[in-house]
Amino acid sequence: MTITITAFERSPDGGKGLARDTRVRWALEEVGQAYAVRLVSFRAMKEAAHLALHPFGQIPTYEEGDLALFETGAIVLHIAERHAGLLPDGANARARGITWMFAALNTVEPPILELANARLLEGDKPWSKERMPLVEDRVRNRLKQLSARLGDADWLDGAFSAGDLMMVSVLLRLRSSGILDGYPNLSAYVARGEARPAYRRAFAAQLALYTGKPPTG
Amino acid sequence: MTITITAFERSPDGGKGLARDTRVRWALEEVGQAYAVRLVSFRAMKEAAHLALHPFGQIPTYEEGDLALFETGAIVLHIAERHAGLLPDGANARARGITWMFAALNTVEPPILELANARLLEGDKPWSKERMPLVEDRVRNRLKQLSARLGDADWLDGAFSAGDLMMVSVLLRLRSSGILDGYPNLSAYVARGEARPAYRRAFAAQLALYTGKPPTG
């Protein structure tokens, strides 16, 4: 059955790979599943046809036969459960890999989203300059804890898993802020993720929408 | 095997059931699994023994034999996967139930956490009064979309699932703000969740830590 995901017709990041379809593309590349992409405009994302697929009017969505999913974490987990390569075999190790997915999305990403809001939505407000250090400290608090746990390991729990895929994707949102530079082991962890051939194919595929050139993989 | 979870020795909410152990207690009650609770002080949460269990120094954790998990979403999913009662039987319906878990934690909860931060951590800042409406609007934007999707259904996708458990738990954090009152179908949805016998047992169990009275169920 064909897998079809949705992506921004014009991503707000202009092809930096930070839109959430990159996370799903990466997962599909890791497990070697081909997929089709349907592009959605900002206007169409808020219309009934797309809202039927995604109640919060976002991308990505995932369609495969009569299954329709939204929410990146759920899509990546679905892919990881049905194909080898993104979760370990043992039941306990598998549960721990899934734990890191939730940790990325519910513990590490919320302060990063708050920082993005502070910059994009409140950057012109009178309180922006004074407030920014508080918001950055909330991010640093999490990074410090994550850095301590990762130590000098390559990945968060044994071999690369969907938990790492999600954590690297979340941390990538911090690159432009420079905050990640304060945590060399996390910077190296993110670089390891980006160096994976599957990530590079996913990145190239989303970038090709902007350059007009087909991905060369 | 005994299941042991951790909870705050003194929850910051004083027994309102908003600490995240209530979500795990609720899941265990829905599937009829007995559990033990180990209480952790604020100081002990930041010490090495607890950080080995939970790298972000929070509660709850989950221990069962040689399995140790953290992160509420992962724990509830683990319980839902191993016992009947929290996810439907069909593969597609099951994937959709999991989707609502992620939607609760990664799409609906982040703006609610931002609102909590605005109140608890920035309530005394000079920008608080002017900024609050912006933060509340981000919450309302999500509630409006969720309300439109729920419509007049009892639960988000068919029968009650772990997705509803998580969404109700997330929305409960808004009760004191009054924001939920603007969405009668969401208020009724939350009330349906709270009326479930399993929720009532979970709520009573966490409250008993404060009243000193054993839960009466």
C-alpha cells in the first residue's frame, strides 16, 4: 500500500529541515519505506478537507490504505512498530526507546517551543529582551540534564532508535540559537544523527522542494 | 511482579490530582493492576539515585521487575499495551488511540505548560499582565480545534482510550483558569473522565497522601 504524507507547500524555515515532515521522512528512510508527499498550502491546512485528517490544522499526516494518522510522534511510532530498524527487539529495551520518544516530545520540546514563541511571536514586544534569558534558562535546564544522561555514549540507550531520531530532531531546532554549543556532547549527538544516510536522504528530499532540484541522496 | 511508581512526597498542587502520577494511577486503575507508591521529596528528586531512574529529576517513574521507565506518556502506553481496557483491538483504531496520546502531550499540553509558567514563574514580572492574553490565546486556539473535533461525541475516537485518559488529564490543568468554561463540550468531556470509577480511585489515592485518610474509593 502506498504511504502518503503531507508537508508544507512552503515551509516557514525555507528548507532547513525543521518542519515536522522531516521527522517522518527520516523514519521512513531508516526503515527503507518509499512514500509519496502531498503538499499543503497554509490556506488549505485550515480548510475542512485537511482538518478532517489533522484536527489541529498542521502537517504531517500519514495515510496508508484505510489508516489515517496525524501527530508526528504517533506516526514515527507506527512506522517503528511495523518495520525493523527503529526499535530494539527486547521488550524492555523497546519500552525504553519509546520512553525517549515521549521525553523528546513532552519534556525537552516544550521549553524549546516556548523559546521559539518568544522569538517569533513576541520578539517585538517590550518585554522581549528582559524575558529571553528566563526562557533560555528553562531550555538550558533540560539540556544540562540530557547532557548528563547521554555522557559519552553515542545514543541515548544502546543502538540508535526512534527515541534518538526524535531527540535529535527536537534539538536541531536549537541550532540557530547557539544554545546547543554549550553542550559539546549534545552537539556531537546531533551531528551523529545528521550524518546518518537516512537523515541525509530525508533532508535532501525536503530541501528539493525549495531548490527545485531533485534530491541526489 | 510488583509495579512501583513514584509520586511527590508533597505535591505542589496539594492533592488536586494535577501531578503526573495521577495519570499513571488512573491507567493502572482502568486495567485493574495493583501498584505500590514510593514517595520522593523535592530534594531527593535531584539526587543521583532518582536521576538514575528519571534523568530529568521528575515523577512519576515506573518499576516492574527489571524494567524501569520514566515519562508519563511512555508509562501509560506501556500499561495500555500489556493490559486490556485502554486501547481498542483493531490495529488502525489502536494507532489512532495512540495518536491522541501524542496529541495531548505534544500539541495540547505545551501551550498549557506555557500558561502555567506565565502564572507560576512570571506572575510577578512587569510584563505579566500585558502578556497573559497572548498566552491564553495560544491555549484557546488549541481548545477551539479540539472542541470542533470532539463535537458531541463522548470520547475522541470511539470508546474511551488511553488517548482520552491523557487528553482529560491535560485539560484538567486548565480548570482553575476558567478557560475551559468557554468550551462546554470540552468541560463535559473532562467531567466524563473524572466520573469514571478508575479516575475516582486514582484521585482518592493521591488525595489520601494529604488528608491522611485512606482512600474510600
